[in-house]
Amino acid sequence: MRRNIITTIFKKEVLDIFRDKRVIFSMIVIPLISFPLLLAGLTAFMQSQVEKVSRETFRISYTDDADLAMIKDVLKNADFEVNYFKTTNESYPALIKEKRVHFHIDYEKAAEETFTVYFDRSNTASDIKYGKLSKSINEYKDGRIKIELAKFNVPDNIFDIVKIKIVNIASEGKMKTMFLGMMLPYLLIILSVSGAAYPAVDLTVGEKERGTLETLLSSGATRREIVVGKYLTTVLVAVITALASLLSIVITFKMMPESSEFGAKIDFVTFLISLSAIVPITMIFSALTFAISTFSKSQKEAQSYIQPMMMFIIFPSMASFIPGFELNLKTALIPVFNISLLLKSIIMQEVKWLYFGITMGESVLLAAIFILLAFRLFDREGIIFKGE
């Protein structure tokens, strides 16, 4: 293959791609604008909602007036307001399911005092409120224990004979990067696929439909030179999409307040290593989508193949969310899964260079296999010319 011919084809395809304003908008503008707005907006909204739920009046039902007196005594020093509703044992489950009350509390005094709290834990608002409710009940419990111990002249620090101290050796910065280490790999992999899909389809089956592929084939370039030039264009677009997305996410997290649990900081070296890890995955997806698009007879057919493929990519790309999985000799050989874990280890600054090399090498090998497949498909006249 001649380098100058490949370079000429590459320049021509890049120029054609970047003339399309839709590509610029989806590749650069959307990642740079959408992520700061979505992440910052979503974080602010979630925090405001949690605060709002915590400030809301608690609605608690009971069945017996004696229960009500004790419940009021327990919650007399609570930092939230409570509305009480008398009900029956048969009707309180429906009240909870209909969200008319948050909790139903039964109090029973036998050999010991028992508070039974009924609520719907699948209701996020009730689950958040339960934290405050349980705190008040535990404070009452501690007070009762002190009273009983005093009757026998037992010091109330009797339960402090054995203490457990927990020391977290992870820095505050590393704790904040945990969320980023889980989310970023997933987003970058999905966006890399999306970035490769449009140019791969447009440069192959798109040209078939426009009738411009025949002109290129009649030039002095060989079919393999055409494939390489178009493939490099697809990789470039996918890398730029991933780069814009990575830059956008990093900037967004840097803009978060220091007090925020999402205020993670990524240094320049980590940024560059993360970018280098993205390149092999863009090579794989570019080669795969290119081969699929070459085989297809129309853009609609190509999309019908690429969309199901996304399902096989989404799940392994979520490896960064799964606790207990680390990049090792076995996981480094699993496509997509390894890139997700590699990006997570890079962000957490726990990367092991042996597995880094294995992952990168395996990704390049897969990309080469898919490119060879594209070569074979491009050599078949019945595939290149849709009418035959």
C-alpha cells in the first residue's frame, strides 16, 4: 500500500466529514455543553430534593392512643415536624402504599420495649426520612439504657469497654474519584461507539447510496488503500468525540465545589493516560462498525446491525460499576470489559502497567482482525455494489 495515496484519501474523507455541520455539532458541541449542564444540574437537583424531603413533615399513623403517647414522647426532641393519624391494623398498609403516610408505628411493652416501624423502603422519600426517625428512636433507647444502669449503680460508659476505631487510609481526593472512576469508563466507551458509527456508515454504505463510491474505486487507489484511508477517518472522528467528552467531564468535575462528593480532580498525566487508553477501543469499534457498514446495502440496514451490537457493548462497559472486579490477567483479555476496568484503574491511580499493556495489545489485535474482515468484504463485488 502507498502511503501518499492513503494520506490523500484520508484528507479527502476528513474534509468531507467536517463539512457536515451535524458531525461538528454531535462530535464536539454536544459533549462540551451537555455534560456540564447535565451533571451539574442533576447534582444540584438531587441535593435540593434530598434537603426538601428531609424538611417535609413526617406523616405517622398509629392504632392505639397509648402508642401515640409513647411515640410523641420518643419524638419530642426530633428535629422534624410530625402529623399523626389514627388508623386500624387492617388499613395502615394501604395508607403506606398510597403514600398518605410515611410510617406506621406500633409500640409494645412487655419484658422489653419494642417499636415496630412499618414503611415502604422502595419509596425513596420514606427511606431518607427513616434515617432521621431511627436516630430519634435510638436516642430514646440510649436514654432508657442509662436509666436502667443507674438503678444498679452501673456507670453508663460500661458499653465503651471495647471500642472500634476505623481509619480510612484513602485520601479525600481518592474517595471523590470513586464515583468518577465508575461513571467515566462507561460514558467514554458508549460515546466512542457513537462517534465511530456515523462516519463508518457514511463513508461506506452512505457512498454506495450516493453513487460516489464507484468514482473512488475507478481512481488509481487500490481497495485496501481506500479502506485504510476511510478507516483512519473513522478512528479520528471517534477519538475526537471521546476526547471532547473526556475533557467536558473532567472540566465539569473540576467546577464542582470542594465540599461536594463529586468534586474529583484529575491531573494532566492521568488525563493523558486515560486518553491513550481510549484510542484502542475507538480502533476496535471503528473497525467493527466499518466492517458492518461495508457489508450492508443501505444505511437503514447498517443501523439495524449496529443497534443490537450496542447491547453487547453496554453490559461489559458497566464493569466499572461492579464491585470486586479488578484488572488482572483474566479480565485483561475480555474485550470491552478490560477497557472499562483499565480506565477505572487509571482514574483511581491504581493502574498496573503489565495489564495495561495486555489490554492495549489485545485491543489492537481485535481492531486488526476487523480491518482484515473489512478488506475481505471490500474485495467482493457483490457486497460493494448494492445492486448485484
